[in-house]
Amino acid sequence: MATDSWALAVDEQEAAAESVSAVVKTSANAEKTDEEEKEDRAAQSLLNKLIRSNLVDNTNQVEVLQRDPNSPLYSVKSFEELRLKPQLLQGVYAMGFNRPSKIQENALPLMLAEPPQNLIAQSQSGTGKTAAFVLAMLSQVEPANKYPQCLCLSPTYELALQTGKVIEQMGKFYPELKLAYAVRGNKLERGQKISEQIVIGTPGTVLDWCSKLKFIDPKKIKVFVLDEADVMIATQGHQDQSIRIQRMLPRNCQMLLFSATFEDSVWKFAQKVVPDPNVIKLKREEETLDTIKQYYVLCSSRDEKFQALCNLYGAITIAQAMIFCHTRKTASWLAAELSKEGHQVALLSGEMMVEQRAAVIERFREGKEKVLVTTNVCARGIDVEQVSVVINFDLPVDKDRNPDNETYLHRIGRTGRFGKRGLAVNMVDSKHSMNILNRIQEHFNKKIERLDTDDLDEIEKIAN
């Protein structure tokens, strides 16, 4: 697999305009703009890609809804069953895939069927979905035809590069396949035609290349992939651009759309972009909190919260703990105070570059720091097996100061994973936060017990 030199000669300043901003707005009352919302999600998605050393073992059951209920549904247990071209099979094994992941088992037979079928699939980070759609694209390409045949849209420049890396790895035994990046800053001569068979890029640039600049003939596209749809639609412009690109494609073009979440807005968008789809959804297991013991501690001030935290941490022999704060300012203050007390503390917050965050998580995962203090930037998708305690130094609230139940679940779900028991402790310092806690209890129909952190016997009892 080769990439032409010009394909990566990206002007950094212009690329930065399309890049993930490292600054995440965490002010309690600052309503996020569409752009900031997209940046949060895009940064989180990129972070998940960077910290995945291997595929996650997804326990969610997969539900496959076929477009044609009469067609024989099957899933594959090995890559050989897919009858891939030998050089692609070689690429798959060279990447370290021994057998298909759960999403691959179900998605690949649909994507590689003859005639090709459309697909809307829900898949979390780390489940092998990028490799799945890359395999679908590479399987459809005719190397002898020197023009774009597969088009993949990513929400940001960085995420496009990540997918490009997978294409290059999987296609490395297929040197006649070429890849071009349709990203801002990749300047081509007007009127030039592209000879690369696969184009990956961001919606605005891809739209320009298809319509205004005519570098790509959209009528020759055989496979259209829209990745990270939930991140994509956080920006209104991206949504419109993606739909405009889709409308230029031929009727028999295979449409594949992937999203980590399937909120109503994502569904509506997916149905506009993908006609007559097969659908793969994760069956939502009852999010059980049974393995997590939940407590709250009454405090009258920030300093009292800190003291309660020290009592708690001193009395429990824990492998590792994550502490969530509402703002970067509180997180920085708390990390500094804990360090003064002699704790090995790591700080993770939104102003860090995504690569810096990945390095902090890696150190925490390796046990070099025992405590990770963070804002919501870290609430999703980070699995550290040794985490046994999660502390909400501030309870999660939305921009209107109402309980953010989903974030609460994601936060405390960092513990009690992998079948182990976990402990979640919530710091309550006002009538308002007590009200938030009561509403969280009602939402999950789960009692949160009061804990006295001055009573060491009680703390030791909950630890056991």
C-alpha cells in the first residue's frame, strides 16, 4: 500500500483549522457550541484510538437486523471463511488479528456479500470496526483502475490520519493500491485528476474535491464509508456536507455508516445517508450497578471534602483510584494538594493535547501513579483494570445544573469492571448537591448510603 508524497504534504497551519482543539470548555455554565461539542467527542474518539493496545472484549450482545429477512444470515469465526484476496488476508494477520471480533463476525459477511449490502452499525472504540470497513473497501478496489473507487469521511484531520494508518497497514502487501488524503492544506492543481483508488478525508474538503474542483468523479465511487457519525453530526456543517456528497454517488454505491452511539439525531442522519440498510446494534444490557457499592459523604466546604478524601484514601488499601472534578481549576488544585500529602498523582484535563492525555493514561495504567484526578474529559471509554475506587469530588451536572445521570454512570462505571467489585464515593457539600444526589438515586432506583469518613472502622468495613 503506498501513499503519494503529496498526499501527506499537509500545511500544518491550515490542517490545524480542521484539527481537534485541545481546549475543552469545562465551565459549569458555559453552554457548549456545536464546534466545542464536536471537539470534545472527536478528542475522546482520538484518545480511545491512541490508548488501545488491543481489541476490547465487548460483552454486549450484538443484534443484527437484516434488510431482507429471507436472506441467509451467517456470521464468521475465521477470516479464511470470507474468501479474501491472499494479500489482504496476509495484511489482516500481519496486523495481529487472529480471528474476527464480535462486530467483525457479523459485519464482514454483510459488507462483503455479492451484491454488496448497505450497513448502519453501532460499534464502540476498540472493537475492530475500522479494520472491518477498511477490509470492505480494500476488497472492492480494482487496482488496475487508477481513479478513486472508495471514499471514507472522518470528522477531523487527526481521525482521518488514524484511519489512513489502518488502510496502509492492512494494504501493505498490496502495493498497487494507493491512498490520498482529502484534508485542508493538501493543495492540488486545479483540473488535476486523482489516480489513488481510496480517498479519506473530512467532509468540507471531500465535497470541494467532488464538486467545485472535480478532482474526484463521484459517479465512479463503489464504497462510501461515513465513520464516527455521532462526532460528525455534532457539527451542523459536516452533516449537510456529508448528505450532499452522498447524493452525488451512484445508486449502486455501497453505503456504510458507523457510530459509537445511536441517539435519535444519529439515527435520523443515518437513515438519510444509508438507504435500505442492514443494521447492527449493541443490545443494551441493563447497566447494572450491582457490583459497585455507592456512598456519599457530607462536607461543608472544599477543604472538608479534601480532608474526607485523605481519610478515605488513608484507610483503604486500594490499587488505584480515579477522582472526578467539575472544572480544570478544581482538578489542578486537588492534584497539587494530594501531591503535597505524598500521593502519586496524575492529572488529566482538557487543555492537554490528546497525545499528552494518552501518555498520562498509559502511566496510570502501568501503575506509576495510583491516583488519577480528572475532569469529564476522561469519563468515557477508559478501562484500567486495577481501578477499584471512583470518587466524585464534584457531582456531575449539565449546563443547567441538573444531574447528568449518563456521566454519573460512565464515571462510576470505571470501577466494578471485569467482574470485580468496585466502590464509588460522592462528596456532597451543599443543599443543591444533596438534591442532585437524591435525583441520581431516584433515576437509577439505587440507594446511596451515607458514609462517615471520620469513622475509620466504618471505612474499613466498606473496603472489605
